[in-house]
Amino acid sequence: MRTRTLLLWLLAALLYLGLARIAELDLHRLLVGLPKMGGWVLRAWPPDFSEFPQLLRRAGETIAMATLGSTFGAILAAPLCIFAARNVSPDGWIYWPARSLLNLLRGIDSFVFALLFVVAVGLGPFAGVIGVALHSAGTIAKLWSETIETSEPGPLEAAAMTAASRIKLISFAILPDALPSLASIALYTWEFNLRSSTVLGLVGAGGIGQELKNAVDLLDFPRVAAILLVILTMVTIIDQLSARVRRSLL
Amino acid sequence: MIVARNIAKTLSGRAVLRAASVTVKAGEVVALVGPSGSGKTTLLRCLARLLEPDAGTIELHGLDVTHLAGRKLYRARRDIGLVYQQFNLVRRLSALDNVLGGRLNEIPTWRVLTRNWPANDVAIAQAALARVGLATHAAQRADRLSGGQQQRVAIARALAQGSRVLLIDEPVSSLDPETAASILRLIRELASERGFAVLVTLHRPEDVVRVADRALRLQDGVLRDRLPLPAGRGLG
């Protein structure tokens, strides 16, 4: 037993060494680079808020991207989660395609979707909205379908005795009890999307991330500091707001 | 009236029911007794066709429903009100909404989605709630009602469904003696007043005496014998 444990530790150590090599971990480079970064931090003070209205406009774009993307994602997820929940899926033939579709949507990050849609719809937040919506649809549908699958079977069975249609059964016997969890998932996804939308600007999808990229490219550190503070404030406010609403739902 | 003949059902390799036969006529209350795991609930679920029996036949008001499928099965099932041990109410809905659940098939989809219940169905649900003594609790959320009240709501749901056969699974096992007695009295009254055919699973002999016209013991998958009940109880 001890030899087996030792062997497992050894294997784990080898695995992590291999991973560190692939990821090019280099403590020396970090030690050399950190003071340089410290210098940038010093040069970033005081933050440059001279174009504060412009930063607010860009933050607004980010909030719009996350909010619209999450909302459209939830709308897409609504039918998808029904097809992908084993206990309410209309038939076996639709379950696996639905499951595969939501895995595909979830597997591709909104960042990658946005990158692809910048080609289709051009630069700007619209591509970001589509990216966030598609990725969120997969994430929300998966979490919603799991919530539906773990809902109590009793009320559904009792309602099914009336021979009512599937849509009536789901709406009557599952949704009322599952709604707080479903809403909580959607709100959490919105929170997450707000944080992830801040980097969508890096692929040209607009928002505060676009400003951040421009400022970093120009080595304009006071402006970078101002943008980071705006991002931090925005994310904190939305996190608090969402957490409060989620708490009240449960 | 519901008639089951020689119902057999094997679950996880164990023959839970071997040749269970039972007839429940309109207005009659038949108690099903037997130790835990003897197959009482399995028999009720087979009768409601929620489980497929491996053998045997089930007749509902003279119609053989053993092999019905699809729409025909759903239609037949509407005539069976199943009342569960755990009530199976939608916890966050009001008592009235839960009772309206028995009317789902009659109510248009858009009204169910928007919870805009038709006045006629609301009246039926309110009458059902009144009959089980919960008229004043209509607006209360199901999970805020006591166990006995939840059981009454579940019975009201079956009433609103318009079923003529009631299959009731251990309705009083989790209730205090006083509440249990009132639930059993209600079941008895409903059978007598409205002519329901009631098959109810029970554990305690005193409960059987209180409610049943006849009692059958399920043992080793077979309904073996009839238990003696006091005179005046209409022994079968």
C-alpha cells in the first residue's frame, strides 16, 4: 500500500514537472520582470481620469454586451435545456443532439466566438454580444438542464396523471420550485459575463477592454490604472447587486 | 370500479408481485395491508400504469387498460386519482394552484403558462378545497401547510381531477393520530358521498378498521386473505 502511494506521488510529481515544462514556467524570468512591473505601477500613479466620460461610455458598452449577451443566451437556453434534461426531454432522439449542441457552445469561449463574429459583423460590441450569447446559451442550458434533472419527480408524476401536455407539466410542476435556482444560474452567468466581457475588447469587440488594450499598447500607465479602477468598481457593483438578488431568490 | 387480475411484477430481480388480484367497486374502500417492501406501492403504481405489470390484466370501469398506450392511456389515467405518501405537491405554489393542477388537462396551455386560471376551474378547485376543509388556506403556499393539510390538498387535487378511482398510498403514516383519524374519516366520507372506488395502503390495524370496508393482506407478492373487520364495517 505504501509503495503504491509513493508511486502515485512520484507519478503526480512527474506529471506536474512535465506540465511546468510545457507551460515554460521560469522563476528567473519572473524575478527579473517583477521590478520592471513595479516601475510601471509607480509610473501609473496618479491614475489619469482626464477622459472619464469616454471610459464610462466604454464601461457602458461592456455592461450592454454582458447583459444583452446573457439575456439572449438565456432565451436560447430555455428550449435547449428542456431537450437536454433527461426527465422532461420529449424523446431519446433529441436528447443527445441537444446535449452535444450545448457542449459545443459551452466548449467554445465567448472570446473565440467574438473573434469569429468580428469577421462576420465587423469591429464593435455587436460581435461581443453574439459571442457572449452563444457561449452563455451552452453554459446556462447545461446548468438549467441539470437543475431540472435533479428536481423532485413526485410533483411531475402527480401532474402527469392529468394527461396534460409536456409544456403544461414543465411549467406547472417543475418551474415554480426550480425557478429560484434557474434565475440564480442566469444571474451568476451575467456576473461572470461582465468580468469576461472586459477582455473582449482585445479581439476588437469593443467595451472597456478595447480602451485597456489601446492604453497598454501606448504604455500609457496612468490611463491603464484609471481603466482598471473603472473595471474593478463596475464588477464589484454588479457582483454585489447580483449576489443580493440571488440571495433573495433562494 | 377497478379490477386487477393476477398482476405480476419483478423489480431488480425480485418478484414483488406474483399474482395479485383485487376488485374495488364504486363507493367501496379497500385497505391494502402488509409489511414494508411487500409490494403495496408497486401494486398501486401498476394499477395507475405508472409501472408496466409483467403479467395480469387491469380493468377500469369495464375497459381493459392493461395494454393501452399513448393518448388512450393518458385519457384512462385521468380517471385515477393517485394520492401519495409524500403528497407530491409543488412546494412554492399555493394550495389552490396545487389543486388546479388536477385540472391541467382541461385548461388551455397559455392560461397554465400565465397562471391565468379560468373562473370555472377555480370554482371547482375551491369547492374541492372546501370539501377537504381547507377553504381558508387556499392562498397559502403548499410548503407552509402542515403534513395533514398537505395530504388534504393532495386529496383535493384528486377531487378536482374528477377521478372516480382513488389510489391512496400510506396517507397517514407520517401524521399524528388525531390528524390521521380526520384524514381517514375524509376518505371514508368521499367514498360514501361521491361513490369513489378507493384502494388505500395502510399499516396500523386501527386505521384499517376506521376506514375500510374490506382489507386485503399483501404477502409474498400475493393478496392472500381478507382480514376480519368489526361488524357494521361492511366486511367483504
